[in-house]
Amino acid sequence: MGAQPGFVGRLPDPHRPRGRRGAPATGTKPAPQHAERVVEVRGRPGIACAPGRDAPTRPLIGTEAGAPTDAAGGCRAGRRLTPPGITTKGRSTVLHPTGETRLGRAGSIAVLRALQLGDLLCTVPAWRALRTAYPEARIALIGLPWAREFVARFHRYLDEFIEFPGFPGLPEREPAIDRIPAFFTAMQNRRFDCLLQMQGSGRYANEIVTLCGGARSAGYYAPPDFCPDPTRFMAYPEGLPEVTRHLRLMAFLGIPAEDDALEFPLTAEDEAELRRLDEATVLAATPYACLHPGGRRPSNRWAPENFARVADRLAAEGLTVVLTGTASEQALAEAVMQGMQSRPVNLVGRTTLGSLGVVMSRARLLISNDTGVSHMAAALRVPSVIVCINSDPIRWSPLDHRLHRVLIGRHTAPQSAVAEAGKLLRPGCAPEAMDRNASHRVSAPQSRWRNTGRRRLRVLTWHVHGNYLYYLSQTPHEFVLPVGRTGPGYAGCAPGFPWPPNVSDIALDDLPGADLDCILFQSQSQYLVDQYELLTPAQRALPKIYLEHDPPQDHPTDTCHPVDDPEMLLVHVTHFNRLMWNSRRTPTRVIEHGVLVPSGLTYTGEIAKGLVVVNHLHRRGRRLGADLFDYVRARVPLDLVGMDSAAAGGLGDIGHAELPALMCRYRFVFHPIRYTSLGLALCEAMSLGVPPVALATTEAPTVIEQDVSGYIDTDVDVLIRRMRHLLDNPEDARRLGAGARRAAQARFGIDRFTQGWDRTLTEFVASRSRRTAASVGWDAAPTEARS
């Protein structure tokens, strides 16, 4: 497409390489000073507002008495951040001008965020900070057509809506090719002081903000892709909650944030729209729960029959069930209703965005897929159970894990959702209060928590392996997890696990002042880099343990471990691993795996296939047995689960709570790993009574007894014959499964595991505190697993 009259520039080829460019010229358009001004607003402290932006006088709708609210009536509740340049005087928050931000003086700002409801709601805390920093600027949202209503609702932060016509490479809207040149011409003529790219990593969006021709631009970029201005574009931070990511951008630009609370303002017109529905009287007279089975992507939806089963359980507890959704989701709602025994209130396709917000604000609970409505519930402080399928739970889950429960995976059982709903509806009660017949529940022996006569230690560690960390958290000590940095290890109490109360997150800013007893490293980067960047000298002098999860990868026998410190302790998870590492001067100990599996599950083997459970199998290659999996799958029916497994034709990532029930249905599990630690999935499968078939490598030969608790060999063709035997002889599979269960119960019990870690932590910390480590004799009794 050629350039149009008045249009400066050309549409880029989205597939061409993107080089690094210099910063655009700085604009000269002056902007007003950030004058200090405070207004009092009902329900929250004073807010710095621009002249002509006095707090609206909308009635408070759909909020509980005493709940934190914003001036427009939407609930706000979030963690208060510590912004520079903000002080609190009495009931008023005062903005002190802190000098130039990286955006400079700006009287007009356009923000590119052409996405859907949930995406925009997650950006509101950042826009709130932007408005506070630029109270007199005119801020426009460049968005999809539906967002015109969003801008009107959030007029405290946004002044104008500009429709985005789409752009080649961006999937959110089919590009209106004939309208794109006029869009860029209009944007260039506006000459915005700043264009803020909050669309995403910037691969295509940074070309868009450049073509819009503002005086300055800022936002994200993904190295080594095109960066319009290195001083105002930050590297796109992966691995963060979406709300946190945008606040991180504001901090990079020098714009302080007050808190991370979401908002959804409700108006009198929203209330009036709801009253026009015939069902309004019913909803006003009865407690109800909302079920929202839809979502823009069908691949992200939980099965209708699952919603139906949850709906009937909620109805049995006396709640009216209200189905919500868009007009395009009416067939989906019909499928849910057909599976229900109870009669719901069907509002699918009959509410506006505003009246849906009113309905949601009065609900006792929301059950939903991971969609925009889940973020509306978070904004309105409505408890929710979210089933997350084919999306990133760390990125999209609500920040308040106490009020919002996230279950991961398409195979999430309805019982799990009912159990989480019971916790939210009846605080302080066990899940059994609602889910009396649930059998898929993890037992938690109380003896693990006694720790009699000794204080609980505060241990700093990282989220490296979720399942292992969950099992470790059963130990009667406190585990503190750092959050707020990109990269592995900083996910904290990520959704998907029922974290006990002795596990908590800690922000990096709070870490230097944390009272700790011990540091537990789990990766080389934590030991070699992070401790020197994050910990004080006094904290680095604390007792330190390194938990090594793997055997050496550089050379199997001659690799020196990075820790060479006689004052530390090196804990291995298998004897094979300890055998292979050259640990030099560092004392070592082995604490073998311990696992928790749900009580009440029975092995059936009804699916005449084998199951392989490995994360990122094909990315990790031969060491994890990717080639062996492909070879065997061509000859024996196999299914693959784990992260990134869908790309290889597998079932995708199955949640921690749902995997055991799935395992029990398969005839056997196949452990194709050539060289790594003993997989926790293998231990879990054996504990459930699922017969294993494995390569006779690393620790596996000490775990599986041939023809007693499974099959093991180094000849893959022999293993294939064994698999076919199990497929043809289910009775023999049950025999081996029973043997596997007995072996696992004897070796991988959770009590033995937690007792080993309790003793290790307690004795090691005590020994280092007395500086008599040599008298403890760690190598004299190195094993916590076998008698």
C-alpha cells in the first residue's frame, strides 16, 4: 500500500528484520506544571486531581458497607505501594512534584492498548498513576471499538477514545487496510507530546507508535527487536502478573504508583439497566452465585458439563445460580443448562457491561474461565474460582490469592471447584462443608506441624520446582519466597497449588529488612548472582544450604559443584546425584523425594495407553528422552502431559490437583529419561498404584523392582514389549501397580520427607549458630530416605 496524501511514512512489512534506531526528536510543546491539588472523595483518601476534574458525584452501587471504594463507586482493594513523592497528611494524599519523568512535560498523551476487557482492567492501576503524575494532561486511549464505553467509564483517568483500525501482525482485530493511512495521518496531525506503547512486547506495536509521529514515545520492547528510544523503552518483563508488569513500566518511567488495586466504577445508569430486566426482583431477594462459562477463545473454556455439576452443587447449598455471558455464548449457556438438575437464572446476552458489573458486584461468588469477567470480579472484590486453561496463570490470575482461587487445566474436576467455592463462601470451614462426597482430596497429617519444643525457622528460598516446593512446604517451618523480578524463581506462591499458611511472598524491596534464619538456594544463579544483588552482608552470613535437583550436565563424573564451602550444606535429592557430583569441600546429605497424593483415588487403568509426564520434553531433547518418546509412540499408544506438551500433540499442562486422577486412568506410566533426577511424577504415579515402565538409568534401578513393582531395562525394544504386555493384560498391570504402591509408600512417604528436612534445617542452623559445624558430622549420616 502506497503512502496517502498527508500520511508521512509507510506501512512496514511485519516480517522484515527490525534494527535498533535512535530516539525520535524531543518535542517542544510546553505542558503545564504539575500543580499540587487535593480533593476529598467519599470512601478513600484525597486524590490529586486536575482542575476541572473534581471527583464525580455518582452514587455508590454494589459495594459493601465499609469496603474500600473509589469515587465512582467501584470497589478498590489492593496492596498499597510506597511511591516516591507521595505523602499522606491526615485523610489526604498529596502529590509533590518530583521533577521530570522520562516522559518529560506532556500536555497530551496517547496510549496504545487495543485489547479486551481483562487486558484493560489490568492496566488501570498504571493509568491511575499516570493521571496522578500528569493531572492536567489530555490522555487518549487508542483501542478497539468496544473500548469507547470503557473510556467513558474511566473518565477520571482517560479523556478521549481513538479507534484503532488494526495493523498487520496484530491478531486482536482484522486490519481495516483502507482506514490505516487515514489513522496515521490523523495521529501525525495531532502531534501528541507522548505516545505510550502498552500493547505488548512491541514487535509490531512499536512500529505503530513510531508511525503515529508523536514528539516522544515510550513503552516496551523485546530485545533484539526494534527499540524506538532506548531511554524511554524498557525490555518487556516476562514472568510477571499483568498488573505488576505495567506498574513496573510506570516505575521505569519515573511515575510512582499508589497501589495495585483494580477498579470497575458503577453508575446509576448501570443500576437502572439492571432494573429493566424481569429477573432483577429475583436477584434482589435471593443470594446468588454467577457462572460465566464463556470466553473469547473456545480453547480456553472449561467443559459445559463441569459448569453444570458445579452449578447444581451451589444450588443444593441454597444459592441461586445466575448464568452470564455475551449474546454469542447463548448456545454454550444452553449446553450448561441441559446438564443441570436445578433451574438457573439465564442472563446470557441480556446485560450490558455496566449492568453485568452490578450483577457481579452483588454476587456471593463467581465461577468462571480465565476471561475478562474474572478481572471484573477482582475489581469489585467478589470472591471467585477461576479455571485457567491454555493461558498463563502467573500473568493473568488475580493478585489476591485469598479471595480468588485459580485451578489450572482442562481436566480440573468439578469437585475441586466446589471445594474452593466452599472455602470462599464459608470462611474458616473445611471444604467438606460443601463437598461432602469429594474423594480427590490431599490428606494432611497433623503430626507434621507439631515441631514440639523448637521454634519455626524462617527460610528464604525460591520457587524453582512447584511440586517440590509444595511438598517442602509441608515441613513445619516458614518459607519466604521473593517476588518482583523477571526470570525463573520469582513466581512466589503461584496459582495451582494449595499453599499452606507457612509459605508467603516477600517483595524485593522488603527483603533487606527481613528477619531470616536460613537461606536455601536451588539454582546456580541464585547462589552466584542473586544473593549478592538482593541480600545484605548480614543475611549472606546466615546458615546457607544449597538444594541440588539434578546430576551434573557438563561431565557426568568430573564436574565440580559451584558450591565449594565447608560452612555450607549441599543437599541432593538422589544418591545417584551425590555420587556423580564432585562436591569438593562441601558437606553433603541426601533427602529423597516425598510426595502427597489424594486419598480415595483408585487405579483403574481404563485408558489402554501409556502416559508420559515431562515438562518441555522436546525442548530439553535427548537427555529427557524426547527421541525415545517419539520412537515408542510410533509403536505403542502414548499420551504426553506437561508444559508445552500440546505443541507435540500432547494433552497440555495438567494442574497439580488434577494430574493424579488422570494418571490413575492410564494403563502405565513411561519414564523415558536418560539422565536427570528421579522424576516426582514417577514417585507420584507409583504412590497411586500406576505401574511404571522406565529406563534403567540414574536412580530408577533402585526404585523399580523388575516384575514386582514395574518394568525396567536399557533396551527400549524390550520396554516396548513390556508395554504391549500391559496393554493386553490389565490384571498384570494391576499386580505391578499394587507392588509399585507398596514400594512408594515405603520410600516416598511425606512424613519421612518432612522429618528429614525438619531435622536437617533445625540441626544445621543450630550448628552454624554455634559455629561448631565440624562436630555435627553431616557426612557420617548422609541419608534421610532409606533404612
